[in-house]
Amino acid sequence: MNTSNLTPADPLEPLRARTSLPNAVAADWLALGNTLLEHANGDRGQLREAIDALVRAYRLDANCDPRLLHNVAQTAFILRDWPLVESSTALLLARDAGDANALVWRAAAVQERNDFAEAQRLLHEAARAAPGNHIVLHKLALSIKEQGRFGEAEALLRRVLEMTPNNAHALFDLSELEVRAGRYAQGWLDYEARVAFAHDANAAKAALAAISPNWRGESLAGKALVVYGEQGNGDCLWAVRFLPMLAERAQREGGRVVFGYAGPMQHLFERMLPAGITIETSLGTKPDYHCGLMSLPLRLGVNEPSIWGRPYLSADPARIEAWRARVAAAATGGNRKVGIVWNGNPGHIRDGRRSVDADEFARILDVPGVTFFAISPGREQTVGQWRTQNLDVVDLTPQFEAGFDDVAALLVNLDALLTIDSGPAHLAGALGVPTWLMLDHVSAWFWGEETERTPWYQTVDLFRQPSVGAWAPVLDQVRVRLEALAA
């Protein structure tokens, strides 16, 4: 019999069949859960199925496996299922109050609801339970950073690096504190630590690294350099401004630069790039070197941000005209026109802190003389609820046909943008649109510390939370600004 064309048996099929029976026991659910964990390879759907199976096993027989609760808590931590993290770690700590892993997982869960005092207490307990553990100290540093105590956080990160000198994640976290404080030269250098783990999430980086060395500023004479887009849309929008400077250098040295980018802002970028740089959406050029877009400040010696604040992107002229008519038709009378972004991608690790609750945000939407325009697609339900409250909010995003090109054309037809820390903030700043940026207590490093302006964008004003979760003072300040605009 020729078995060469037979596909391997699915190891999960008999386990799922067994747990579907009415007489399935804890051991059946445990076997399914453990096998799912073994084969998940980061797949969140499979991890969710695994944790559901493990919870079923625990409910049937809490003592069926000594590692069961640990596996539940750890998987819940990976999935950011904080209620399950709290319930499972409570059971673990009742068993062993010095369980360092359970203490760390629980600290993350309570920190998510902004209980930093309890999170720190748990992490200090974990440090006592596992003295000299660099992971615990790293978590403690990040918890302290989230409270805006940057000096303490930096000191702890330096201790972590003394213990583990090649710790790329700790060095990366340190770099963000350095750049935030304006120590750019050292900060950009340490920011390169991300290259050690960037291939995990960036296919372009991995493909380029397989065929060319990372560019460290060598001469480009006779060489082709591919710069790849990396990280989020906001990062690309912020860093693309440095490509013309790179093109000038390549031209002086007799080299060539290609921007490897296949994302949603391609046409925006094409309009600002000099003739010396082409965009490739697939790997057509065989590079001599490759470089991440966020490495350009280091390689080009960008250590003085004040000269980089001028606008550098432009919207499509034809789309500007089309959106001018749409905005004029949607705005009430002679009202001022203000774009709004109150929440972001819920999958973003900081979205819970950077976003404003829709009900809380609504209290500034009754300023007379202002028509508000939703900028992010997919918020029709919230806008509909606001409109039933007689709030003058318009959602034209269903008319977006060209992604960021339409967003840009809409923005330049508004008087201002009011936004949380997300991609539209960078886009508006790069376009020169007046922008009021509402920042959570510890925002991204782009926005520095404690200032009301950012040198990176001339038209962006910053409104910072005075403490974790405190949006009310921010919204009070923004309301004053809206009333002044309307007047």
C-alpha cells in the first residue's frame, strides 16, 4: 500500500472527540489542553481553546495535574485575560505565598486596573521570593515607569543590564527613557537593541537580513541600501521625514536608496520622497545593505529635533477638493470643524490607557459652534449614540476609498484635530494640521516629558494626564481650547 500521499493524523481530533462525550473526565480535558498548548505556536485562537480545556479539567478535578493552575495562569497572562489571571493566581498564592511566577502574573493583572501600589507590593514579594531574578526586576522597572517615575525605572533597568548585559529587551526599554529625556545620541544607539528581536514580527527584516548585512553608516559608494518600514503606522509616519536626508547622502557618495514599503501610506510617502529614492512593495532590488526606518536618526546623526518640526507630508490635491465639498456639506452653518479620535486599535498593548471612554469624551462634544468629525473608521455605533444626544458629530469615514490618502485630505480641510496618541496624531503633525494631542500619564517617547509642545511637530500641542487614568483635567483644558476656537 502506498502511504506517501497520506496526510499525518491530527493529534487533536481524537482528543476533541473524547471531550465531546458526556462522560469526559478531567484527564480528557487536560490532555486536550496540554496538546493544544504544545501545538499553539502563538496562535491566540488555539491558546484560547487550550485555556478553556484546562479550566474544564480543573473544575472536574483540581488535583489532576500539579502544573495545571500554573499553565492556566501563564496562558491567561499571554492572552491578557486579566480576570482569569487574578482568579488563578489567587489560588496559586493561597497554596504558596512565595510563588514568584504567580506574583509576577498577578502584578500585571492588578496593574492593568491601575492599582500600582498593589502591583509594586506583589513585585517586591516576587523579588524576595526569587532574589537576583532579572525578570522580576525588569517587571518592577516597567511598573515604576508607568507611574512616571522615570529616574527610578532607569536605575532598575541599569541593574538588570548589569546582571544580563546582553538583555536586548531591557536595553530597548532603557533607550526609550533616554530618548524621552532628550539624550538622543545614546538613546538612538541603545534603541538598536530592537534589531535583536525585530525579526519576530517583521518579515521584511527577516528576508533582508538573510541576504545582506545591517547598514551601520558605511559609505554607500556604488552600493544599494534598502530601508524597510517597521513597527506601527505612527512610527513610519514619524521616521519617513529622514529619508530625503539619506537620499542626499547617497547621491553625494554615488549610492542608491530603496524604501521597501507595502503599507497603507504608500501614496502619501511617494509624494514627499525625492527623485533619488524609489519605493518597492516587494523585494526587487538585491541590496548591499539593509536598514530599519527607525535606525535613520542614529545613522544620520539626528540629535537636534527642533529643526525637524516643519510639515513634510501633503495630501492629494484632487482628494482635498473632494473632501472640502463633503466637509462643507456636513458641517452646521459656520461652525468650526474639528476631527476627533478618542480610541485606537483595541489590540494595541497600551490602548486601554491611551483611549478615552466614549461617555466621558462626550462631555466636551456639546461646545456650541463646533462640528466634530470622526476620523477613525468603525465607530458608527458610538457616533450614532452621540447624535441621539443631539451632539454635532459627523462620521464620513464610510466614504474613505483610499485609506490614509482620504484621511489626509479630510484632515487638511479641518480647523483642528483632537486626538489620543495614535497614528492620526503623527499624520496631522506631518501635514501641519493644528493638533491637540491628549496624552495618558506615561505616553510614548515621541512626546518627551512634561512639556506642552513637541519639537518633532510644529503644530501639535500636548495635553497630559496629571496622574494615571485622569482624563477629566485633560478634557477640561481641551474644552477651554474648543470654546476659544469657536469664539
